Amino acid sequence: MATRLLSFPNPVNEVAARLVAAGVMALSAVELATGQRWLLIPLAYGFVARVLTGPKLSPLGQLVTRIAVPRLPFAERPVPGPPKRFAQGVGATLTTIALVAWVAGAPTVADVLVGMLIVAATLESVFGLCLGCKAFALLMRAGVIPEGVCRECADITAVHTT
């Protein structure tokens, strides 16, 4: 049971991933524009939940996969899951450090990290450019991430939009 709960989907629906990124972008922009840094809590939680379980324990992931995506006229676009999980891990790291910085009395550090998150989430949601996925690919090419983590990612002849 715990193994199924703590699993990440593979493949991932690119449409859902981009909508989640749009939600992250919006929430991050509200946090930055209003100075309501407590919003870092649901942002960080959402990323950690998505790293651990995909959309299962993420309120934003549930909203997107259960309500938004089924109502959209777009066909599912499957892409490899491991790069998306890595990207969620990067988001979890940024938001967790931002949350710690805010609590520690360094709001400027938190703002810079949220700004970085807004850039990455905007690129993903608007243009389909996943910076975390690009970093994942570079780390695979450098041999830091073993081929076995994502066999379809290791095939450089395949065309992926990740």
C-alpha cells in the first residue's frame, strides 16, 4: 500500500504538468506581489507531495488531474515521468529553502527564490519548457543520473519535449 502511495506516474500527462505549473506560477506570483509569505507553506507542501506521490496528495495535482484536464479538449500527451519528478524536486527544494529563509528572517532570499520559481513555472506552463527536465537530461548525459532511472530519456535518438 505505501509503495503504491509513494509512487510517481510514468508516463506523465504533459497537459496536466503544464496546468500544475500554471497553478504554481499563479500562487507564487500572488505570494510575491502581496508579500503573503505564508503562501510558501502550501507551495512547499505541494511540491513535496508531488515528488513523493505525483498528484495523489497534492491539492493542486488533484484539482488539475480530476477536474481541469478531463474537461479540456486537449489530447493526453504522455512524457517520461522521471524528469518531471526531478523538476518537482527542484521546486520542492526552492520552496522549502524559501520557507526556511522567511522563517529565519531573510525575506529577500525567499523573494528571490520565489522569483526563480515564477520564471521556471512560466516557461513550463506557457512554452512547455521544463527547466528541471533539461537539467535532468544534462545530468543523464554527464552520467550523474544512471540510464536505468529513465530508459526512454537515455535514448538520445528519441524525440521528447521534456
